[in-house]
Amino acid sequence: MDIFFEIHQDIPREGPGSNETTRKVFSMIHEFPEIPRILDVGCGPGMQTIELAKSTQGDIIALDFHQPFLDVLNKNIQKERLTDKVKTVHGSMFDLPFEKESFNMIWSEGAIYIMGFEKGLKEWKKFLKRNGIIAVSEISWLKSTVPEEPLKFWQEAYPGIRSVNENLKIMDTCGYDTIGLYILPESDWWDGYYAPLTKRIERLQEKYKGNREAEKLLNDETKEIEIFKKYSSYYSYAFYIMQAK
């Protein structure tokens, strides 16, 4: 895990996304309290947290289990003068340390996969106020037929991967109405994530040459990037916006 975090530390994002996407998805939410209470689950270093804070008059609690990510976010909260709007909490998404019906919205970019899409939607629902909203991004198949190479890779890397339509059905069975859907563009994968990650991998390959554990992790990251280069039309992160029934 230490090597994993060394690979990922200090890059702009911990997964595909952009400030433009955060703003766009947030703008798709209507009939929302003027001053909402928002929980950002698995916030990482929190670039999207800062953008959310700039987009709403509400308060945000940003939760992550990796304290160094929260340390980065806390510095940026201070820098952006958002200490009155954003608070960080060190904790696990599997055991959220909050009262039931505490939030108007739960937001999570690229992190619900840790719990699993369906389990996350079921478990987090009890923390929503009446008619509360969940907005999450989840890697999803975009086509009904997928070539063997990306299919094999992602079924091994994330067995819970499903198609967009399958996830929309899960939302319904979990007791949500669909508000909107947004497919992240390829630029969201490269600009703040894969491009800086590629540079980091190249540097660490020299540092950890001969270290089998590190080399495997670095090779896995490289393989993921190569798969996306070849097959980006078959999958992406989809942002699912839903309201509790």
C-alpha cells in the first residue's frame, strides 16, 4: 500500500475527472435546497471538493481514509479561504460516522467502486435527508459487445464493472429515480490523471528496479493506461445522478 500511495501521491486527481465535469454534473441538479449539506465520500486530495464548494452556498464534509490526502485538501481549503464551508473527516466509507438523514446530497467521484456500486447506493441511502440526492462516477461499459482484451483486464481489476444500462437498473431497484447521466470525455482521463501518472510511473520504474512488488504495481498501472489508449470507445466513467424515492 505504501508503494501504491507513492505512485499516486501529489498527482492532481486519484481518478478520471475535471473541474468542468464537476461543475456540469452539479448544474444538472435542480430543486435543491439553497444551502445544502453535502458529503463527499472518498474525496482523495479533494480537487472536486474545492470545486463543489465554489459551486454551492452549502456546507461540505469531505471524508477519506488516507490522511495524507486529507492533509493536501486541508492546505487547499486554507489557500482558497473555504474553512467556513469545508471540513475534512478521517474515516471509512464502510462505516460512515454520521447520523442517519444527515445530508441533502452524497457526492463521490471514482470511489464507490471500493464498496461496489450497488452496495454503496444501498448503504449510503440512510444518510440522506428526504428526497436526498446521490451523484457518483463509476467506470462502466458503453457498448453491449466488448473486445476480449479490455473485458479480461477489467473483469480481473474490477469484477463489479457493469454497463451503463445495468447500473441504471440497479439505481431503480435500490430506490432511486434517475435525474441525469453524464459520460466523462477522454480528456478527463488524461489531463489530470493518466498524463501525470505516466510521468510518475517512469520515474519510479528506475527507483524500484528489481523490486518485484513495486514492479508489479507499476506494470499494472501501465497496463491500465495502455488498455485505455486502445479501447477508450468501449468504456469510461459515467456520472450517475439520482434522487431517493
